[in-house]
Amino acid sequence: MRKFRKIVVDNVEYKWLFRYDDYEYINYPYLLIVKNAYPEETLRICFPITEHFLLNSGLPAVFRGAQVKINLNRPYCISQIVRYCTENEEKISQDEYKTDYKGLDGRKILKEIGYRIPSV
């Protein structure tokens, strides 16, 4: 079992974990972000892409005019997602929440941050 990693964003401590469920030969990559002070507000951010392994090694994208690779095992990308979610807490629609987790569309969040992602 993989362990959560610690990250501090704007002086607030979070734990995060990127992984995927292999269910009926379909991969569902997701990111869990837990604010240490409020673990009941765990964010579950789903990434509905077919090439799930690219999120481990680097999904090609364009950010601020430069070619980049999105790697959800790197703290830089995680901190961008955490900032987006905390700054847009009220804007994130309630119908995106699923079960006990907030099941958010990770591709949509990355686009809102400013990434242009090819179709995968």
C-alpha cells in the first residue's frame, strides 16, 4: 500500500496520494488531498484519461506557452492543484462531489490552472 506524502501550501499542511484503481481492466487515476486540520474534507480529484501512466511519468501539455510534462508524483503540480481548490472552493459546484469524497474532474482543474492538455 502506498503512503500519503506531506506537502505545505501557504503555511497549511496537507497529505496527498496519487494512484489509480484497476477495476475490470479500466484504470481510474485519482488524487487524494487531505487537509491535516480537516481530514473529513478530503478532496478526491479524478483524471479521466485513457493513458493513466502518463500522469506518473509526465503527461505532455503546454503551460504559459512552454512545453511541459504534468507529473502528479511531483509536489509542484500538487501545490498548484491545492491552491486552485482552496482559492475556488465556492466556485466548485456541489454536483461534482461524490459519496464521502469530493470527486472533482482533474482535467478541468488543470485547464483552469492554465494547462493545455492534448486529447488522451
